[in-house]
Amino acid sequence: MELNLSYNKIGDEGARRLAKYLIKNQILTHLNLGNNVIGFDGSRYLTQSLKLNSSIEYLSLKLNSIDDKAGAKFFKDLTFNTSLKVLDMEANLLSSMSVRKICLYLQGPNSLR
């Protein structure tokens, strides 16, 4: 099942509510949250839900406000997810701290293509 919420400006609060849903729901496989003004808190809520959700295979967070600190935390916490195969983080505010965590994440056991 696919859900496209791109371009809706759900922000961190919307991401929090969606994360609560994702913890309980194991039906969605594709989730597009592109261009939703999601920042540090929203990305943190989403990775917490991805620790428990084993159905999401595709996640788009492109064109959000995820900064370097949030990106680093995101990839550190993402190590607990084994279902994610495609992740789009295009056009966020990621930098060197995130790149280090991405590299560590990719060296470990993950299912990203």
C-alpha cells in the first residue's frame, strides 16, 4: 500500500502523528513525505517509528528541513530498521556529520539498494 503526503506542510507535528500510526500499522510499503517542512523533531519521530515498523520499503523525505544534526541522528537510529530498501533524502540540509553516519549505516547490515 502506498501513501503520498508530499507538498502538504505537515511539519514536525504531522510527522509525530504519522509516526504513531506507523508504529501500529504494518500495511504501508511506500511513504512519500517530500516537501513537508519536516525538521529535527519530525525526523526523530519517524526514525523511532521505523525501529518498530517492518513494512516500509520506500521512504521519501526529500525537500524537507532535515539539518545535519537531524540527519546524523536519523541514520544512527535507522540501523534498527531492516525493511527499508529505498530512501530519498534529496535537497535537505545534510552535511559532513550526516555523511559519516550514512557511511557507517551503509557498512552495516541493511537492505538499502
